[in-house]
Amino acid sequence: MKQINLFGTEFKPDETENKYSSKIQAPVYEPKNKKPHLLELLNDGKTKRIINEINNSNVPEDEKRFLIEAAKRHTVFNYENIADYYAHSTPEMQKLMERSALVIVDFENAITFGYVKLCDDIKDQYLTEYGE
């Protein structure tokens, strides 16, 4: 496959400088013996400050609702603690956490729920460019 740089000229990449590996290995997490408190699963300080500012504003209610939903993206999740919480939860809670992709423990469910589609798209693109 011909590669063109930003200046429109052809170049051949130096294969010895390839810093990326095609080896894919799923991480395995060993849960701790203690179930974290729900407050340890996330940091929503920034989210709350933004929502407070929105609520104190003079924008119309429909705009407030939109801005509040958008502000939720500032919540930071602690996935290590989430994994620990999951390990010590009821089956119903575990199922709901899986459905929300807080944890992915079953590759088939990840495909079913659409969380692996991007991975498949990347794999297909890689195989198209580099072959098997």
C-alpha cells in the first residue's frame, strides 16, 4: 500500500521503528477482599459544581435540562473500585453493571450489547491493510 506524507510525497516507513504490537491480551483483574463504598466508585465534584451553576442561571428550563445531562460527562469513574464493587455485589447488580459496561466480563455479551463493534471495525481495518 502506497503511503503519502503531508507534503504529498511517497515514503516508506522504517519497519524497525514500529513501536506498536499486534499482540492483544485481555486484562485479568483480581478483586480485593473488601467491597468499596459507593462513594469510592466515582468523583462527581466537578459535575456537581457545574450543575449548581446551571441551576443558578437564568437560562430556560429546557436548556438547563440539556446542560445538566451534558455536565454528567465530567464525572470520573474509578474502574478498579468498580471492579471490586462488582465482585462483591448481588447477581442482579452485577447484571446491571455489565449492561452499563461498567465491567465487561463476558465477551459474547459485549458483542451483543454493541461494546465490541469498534474493536471489530479496527480489526477489520488492520486485516485489510496488513493481512492475516
